[in-house]
Amino acid sequence: MKTNLSTFSSICLFLLVMCLQPLHSYAADASKPAIYDESADGPKQLSQALEQAKKENKTILLQFGANWCGWCHKLHKLFDTDQAIHSKLQKDYIVVMVDVNKGHNSDFSAKYGADKHGLPCIVILDSSGKHLNTKDTGELEEGDHHSPEKVLAFLNQWSPTKS
């Protein structure tokens, strides 16, 4: 009987670990830096971006997401590491990272329809704040990553200086 109880306990422990495993994928990954300021006010971030965009004649890219979002980290990394994308963003865009974790900035997200898409969601505004596009970034994916070609084509489409 002791063997059966031991086996049963082992199976229960295994099942418990397996059931809890998916929860980890939704939790913040401590090994990744926080890319979103979870205390930042989206409208205030936009106000500051608009001032800069007007001065520099740039388009605003709002990236709605959360620090726990793996796809948000992938897109952010692509923005930093792909030279053509990074250059395009530097030249033509003001990028604003808007946190939407646990309903944060929910009214701001809803204003641009970002709440109707998965994360990350990109919203494009011109330098005066006019809403130009809301993009479900799932359309820019290719397998387990964002396609650099699709992302660059999207950025070129909304850039104030066409490439």
C-alpha cells in the first residue's frame, strides 16, 4: 500500500507542476527588462510625443503592450536590432510604449481601437495627432517572430518621408 501511495503522490505532484506550468508563460519574465513603464499615463506620453513630432516632422507610433507579453518583447527587440527598421524609426518616428497591463490606460487604448487586438498593437498618428492606422501586429508575424520585411513595409507606408 505504501508503494501505491508514493506513486499516487508522485503522479499528483507531477500533474500539479504541469498544470501550473502555463501560468509561468503569462507572468513577467524577470530575465527580460521592463520595456513598458507601468505607471506612465498614456495621454500624457502622447502629449509629450506630439510636441516632439511637430518640431521634428515625425509620425507617432504607439506600441500598446505589457511587460509580460513575449510578442511585445520580440517586436521591441526587432525595433532595436534590425538596422533598417531601427534607422527608419530613428529618422521618421516617435515611438511611445504604452502599458496596458491589468487595464492600465484602457480608455486610451479603446480610443484608438487597440483594445480590439492582441498585444502588441501598433497605432500610427501623424504629427498633429490625427489617427492614421491601428495595426494588429499578428499580421506582421512570420512563424515565431515578426517579419522584418513586413514591419519595414508597414513603417514605410506610414512614414512622413517615403522610402
